[in-house]
Amino acid sequence: MNLYCVFLEADGLGIRVTSTDGHRLTSRTSRVAAEIDGGFDPVLLCRPAIDTLAMMLRRLDSDSDVTIEVAKGNVTIRVQDASVRVRQLGVPPPNWRAVTRRPDEATTIRVNRAALLAAVKDAAKVARRKDEKNVSYPVRITVAEDSGQVMVSAKSPDASYVSKIDADVTIGSESESEVTVNAPYLVEVLGDLDADVVTIAFSGFRSPIFFDEGKKDDVHVVMQSR
């Protein structure tokens, strides 16, 4: 996702990377062998540092090692014969786990990702505001448990859009049956996921919306539009 900073954690079992901008959050874990010397305190890195690291990693052979050193507020990343040194961001790390606890009585939608993504992209065209760049009206996702469908809709002063998609739906006992989402955020998170089928969960009005593709350690959250 196109977010502002990255929170990097590591242990002997792998590396977790978490990023958020207050409206959306993604956290992924890579279960790779990691040798940790002297412990590894989590670090918060700015977007340019992560972009540079990604560029370096794309040049790697698949069996090459990456070394990350943390000392006195600086982070040094070495990849083969190249290295980059950046300062940690001087802000508290995000308490991302506090917003990633799914409610017990959530409404859940199990749906084909490609079909939902196609419908959301069409809705996003209608929702786009002509007067402001990169700003759109919200896209609504509405469910009805007895219909076995999810409805994607959008409305602007000039047009409206409605599409229905087959889905497995369970409405929680204390949950809402509709959410409103910023269209570009929804397109982005569905495009980043890999699974053919995804599960979407939410509870009350303005509660976080959780996207699950079946990977135990990964978390994807988008806040509802206000």
C-alpha cells in the first residue's frame, strides 16, 4: 500500500512489516530464517528508506543475505556490495495491534476477490469527484444474509451505480449490514491481496473493516468513510 512509514519487527522466525496512515493499515509477515545478534528493537522507517531498500532487493539473487543494523537511532541496511543508512523516525511506534482485533460478533462476507474488485473499480468511476483531484464520494457495500449476495453501490450528482455479487454472508448479532469506504482505498487493498477468495469483516458504524485472505499472520484494515 502507498503509506507513509514502515514499522519493522523481527525475531528468529521471520520479519513483520507494518504500515499505516491512520485511514488504512497493512501488516505482513515473512517467515524467513533470521539470525539476530544482540536482540532487535523494532524500528520505524520513513517511506524513502523503504523505497531504496525495495530497489536494492529487486537486484538481489534469490539466495543473497540482507543485513540490518540498528545503533544510536540509525539503521544501516546492507545488501551485497550496497548499503543505505537512514535515521529512525523520532516518533513513537504505532500501536497497530490495538486496532486489529476483530470483534466476535462481526458481519462477515466471503466473496470472490476479482469479482468484488471489478465491481468496486466500476463504482469508483462513478464516485470520483470532478472538482477535486484524488477525492471521491464513498462506495457502499451492503449485505443481506438471506439473499446470498453483496451489493456494491456508488452515487454522485451526475450518476449512480449498483452491482450485485454472490457471496457467503453472515450478519453479526450486534453488527451493521452496510459499510461506506473510500473507493481508492478499497481498490488498493483488494488489488494487493493474492487469494481468489477473501473474507471481509466489520461490526458497527465507522468500525474498522478487516480483509482476510487466509494468511494467518497478515492483517489488512481500512477505516470506514466518515
